[in-house]
Amino acid sequence: MDPISGFFSPIADSPVKDSLECIYRSGGWCEIWRGVHDGQYRAYKCLKEPYRNDFLYQELLRKEFEICRDLRHPGIRRCYALTELEGLGYCIEMEYVEGDNLSSLLEKGALTTESAHTITGELLDAVEYLHRHQIVHGDLKPSNIMITGDGSHVKLIDFGLADTDSWAILKMKGGTPIYAAPELRHRQEGAGGQVSDIYSLGIILGKLGTVPHRILRHCCAPRPEQRWKSVEQIRQAMEKRSNKIPWAIVAASILVIVPLLWWHGPVITFVSSLFPVKNAHWGGLCIEAIEDGKISFHNVSRVPFEYSMDARHWKREDTLLTLKLRSRECVYFRGQATGYSLRDMENSRYSNFSFSAPCYVYGNIMSLLDSTGFKSAVTLTRSHNFARIFADNPNLRFHPKKKLLLPATGLTVGCYRWMFQNCTGITEAPVLPATELKGYCYQSMFEGCTNLEKAPELPATRLSDFCYFRMFRQSGLREPPELPAMSIPESAYQKMFQDCTSLTAAPVLPATELDKECYRCMFEGCSNLTRGPEILPATRLETLCYSLMFSRTPIQKSPALPATRMADKCYAYMFAYCPALEEAPVLPADTLAMRCYMGMFQSASSLSRIEVHATDFSAPDCTTNWLLDAAQHGTFICPGSSHYLTGRSIHGIPKGWEVQDMDKK
């Protein structure tokens, strides 16, 4: 028997072979090549010759790719695909970064005080982003920090020793001795968390000379419990120190400023009335700082955008804008002209805002697409895409009085995909008036918004494939929206509320026309969901349509299931691991389909009664594990002609259960 193959997927097309050149060989097991793919430079990380056929090192390369593939941050090198190159084997296709590493710049003494502070801020941003995604870099050091060619921006590289909680294998610890935390060097059990990165970060910041020794001492404490627990704590300590002002300066300022304000107060009031800025967000999308901090906008479009500090005087920018804002200070953004796109269609990249401190966002989102006609724009085209525009921003807030407007009523494919994903600071959602939906338009829009308690209204009645896919997954939702659609296309509601642990009741689901996987995993893992809908009225089912729908919930009463036409896996694991479910719904179908009831009530440990109208259970695997680990004693009711009463089958019924003939009741 052949050995099991590796897990290298997906495998992308190879780049132009003639363009490859080796640009770096590490002291470890990897080397970096540069090549051209679709007219753009790419970096390719592959194994050195002695390691290319070693399964362990192949898996390490795959692990690095899997950890990095979804990272989207201007301070972290992008990973695009896992590919295979002739003569080099498996490689990670990565963003090519032109520049020098921080170690080289420090040795040359090439950093100015200003650039050192810029690097400090961007390095903190990048590490904080990693830790927010539960990723530990594991090998932070100056040679793994690239500084772009213009000498001003950080790119964190080399995730060969990175780790995350979702990986159960390849947990070996490593690092570079001079930068590695003591618990890593001494191979202590449980070592290697975020505080180990904090230690390495402290060593680097010490070399940059931008952070006071008192703060660095807490970064580099010998014991993990003595260190700062997060990058945010380091920032707070730095801000607290920078906010200290000598009393002599304060006293002198008071003596000078107060008389000036007393004499010139009327003049200041008059000037302010000539140039009001209140409610000026009509000029574009507005970001207002709640606390002092930085905001960044990374533009991947080929078209420049415009920004303004007063909504009057506009400046043009091409790719990356980073600004420092003081509390209550605003910056406005808008697209340069009609047709502006926020997406790089060729490389599947998306423009993105990031904030280092809490900020309000309000104004009309359509102004990012059209600087002139945004007030009346209500339809999006395929090039208009807001995917990931605010994703992974825990500092994003919605203003209590000024609204973020998403006025489009006609959406396009993926237009709001991941828009507010992991924005843990938002507590309410903007109004979503759209009635015409396209595939993936709301995918993961509020996924991971753990403080979002109430959903917006969703008025659309004509849906599209995957339109609500994972929309509120792992959010703090307490009240679900109404879902009025009567016809549900493929996967439209799949995983919509998965792992919403605060949700206690399901909405009414009136649909009678279903497509495959439409409700799959819809409420899976909602650990406080005790009430489902009264009925799921569809009578004709499709493949996997209800699969895992209520799995791992404490639901006490099942909805009525009147369906009489089954499909492959239509009810598979629908109520699996529901410990509070005591009575199953009546199952009226008289003809079953392959795997239709597979695992349906598996591990529903309180279930003690079920009524089934089918007589022929010969469809392949139709009842496999459907009552596995149900209550030890119960009642199974079926027709007198059923295989269960004619002695031809006892498949799937617990030994302690009594089988009753419904015809004799």
C-alpha cells in the first residue's frame, strides 16, 4: 500500500520559470527565490535541497502557509499560494518586498530618530495584529523585519516558527538565542505564547532606542508573568509617559493663554462661526478619533483616493496613508471619480482601514466609490467592492448620533464580504436596506463581532447562493433578524449564526422551497439556543439542506418536520449532541434516501421517543448512527409493516428501547 501523501493544497499555477533567481539562503532549512508571476515580482520560499523530500519539513512549510494565508495587514508580508516549482519542489508564493532588513540598517547606523519612531509604531501594529488573531510569531528579530525601499514602512517576514492554538501538531519551540525568551531557551513546558513574543519585541525596541528603559524592563522580565501581557499595555505605558508635562510649563502656559483667551475670546468665536466643521461629514466618509492615535488606509486599487482634514481642501494619495489624529480630530475620505474600486481584481486584494485607537466611522460609504454622485447612488457594480474595508479593527465604533450609511439596494457578488469581521468594538449594525442580493454579498460581514447584540433588519425576499453565509458567526447576537424569504438558494443561510453563544431563540423560517445546504450548520454551536422555530414547512428536501442545523445546542423542542420527500444527507446530524432534546419530531416520509437520517440524533442523550412512518429502511446508510448514544431506554414507534417489526432490521435502535406498532395504538 502506498504511503499517505502530504496535504499540499491548493496548488497554484507555476510562475515563469526563466525568471527565477535565488536571493537569500538562511542558516536553517529554507531559501528564498524571486520570480515573475503575471507580470509582478513574487518571492518563493522553498526547502533547501537536503530537506525537499523530508515529510517533516514539508509539513512545516505547509503549516507556515496555512497560518499566514489569511493575514491582511500592511505591516506583514502577504502569502498568496502554496505552489510547486520544477527543481525547487513545494514553495510558498509570497509578496516580494524591496528593501533592507532592520538588522542591516542598525549595523549601518542608517536610521534617523524619526524613522526609528515610525518603525516602532508600525512594528507594534503588526505584532498586535498577529496576537489579536491568536498567532505567535516565535522568531521576532531585526533580520525578520524588512524596511521597504523608501525606508519608512515595516514588513514582518519569516513565519517558519509561528504557531497558533488551532494547530495540534508541529508544536516544537525555537528561536534565535539572543532574542528568544528564557522559557523558550530552557524548553519549559507551556512556553511559547504571546508573552514570549513580547520579550523579543522588547529586545528589538531597545536596539531602536525609542522606548524608555522602564517600559522595556517589563517587556524583558525573566519570568513570563512579570511581563506586559499585550502590545496594547506597552502602548498605554508609552502614552502615559508621553502625556506627562512639567508643572513649570503648565503654569507658564496658563499665565500666557488665559489672558489671551479673555481678551480675544469674541474674535475666536467670530472666526469659528465663519468656518464651521460640525456635521461636515457630507464631504465623504468620516473617521473621528475618540482618543489620540493613528489611522491608516491601505489602497490596493490602481486609482488614487482623496482625503481632507476639514472636508474642504482635498489631497490625493496613491497607496498607503498613515495619519496621527488627536481626540475629536476628523479625517475625510472619498474616491477620486466615478468608477473607483476598492479591490485589486487581478490579485484578490482589498483596501483596508486600520486604527491604533478607538475611532468613530460615519458618513456615506458610497463616497469612497464616487466623489460627486454618492448622495444618490444606490446600486453597486461588480467593480464596486467594500470587502474587508474595516475588517480586524477592534477600535472601530459607530457614532451614537451620526450614522454610517450603506444605502445600496442592489448589491453585487461579495460586495460587503468580511466588511466588519472581528470588529469587536461595535455594538450595533448599520441599516441594510438592500432587496436585491448576489452571491456572498453578506458573507462573514459581522463574523467575530463579539459585542454585536442586535442584528439589522434583512428585508430581502429574493436571495442568492451563499448570500448570508457566516454573516453573524461567532458574534454576540442576542436577537436574530426576521428572515422572510420563501425560497432559499444553495447555502444561503449556511453557518449564518454558527457559534453565536448568546442567541437564545431562532427566527421564524417560513421558506417552502429549499436548495442544497441552504440551512446547513445554521445554528450549530449556539450554546444557549433553547428554542427553535415551530415548524420548518418545506415538504421537499435537497442534499444536506438541514445537515448539522441545530448540532451542539441545548434545544429542548424540535420544530415540526413535515417533509415527505427526502434527499441525500438532508437531516444528517441535524440534532447531534443536543443533550436537552427529549422528544424527536414525527418523521412522516414513507420513502427514505441514502444517508437521509445519518447521525440525526447522535449523542442526544435525553432523547427517549421517536415516531417514524417509513417502512423500508434499505436505502444505503439511511439510519447510520442516527440514535447512537441516545437515552438508554426509550420508545420507537413505526408502522406494523416496518422492517423493525418484521424482524428484517434492528439497525440503529438502542438495545434498551421498546419498538411499538403505530397501527395498534
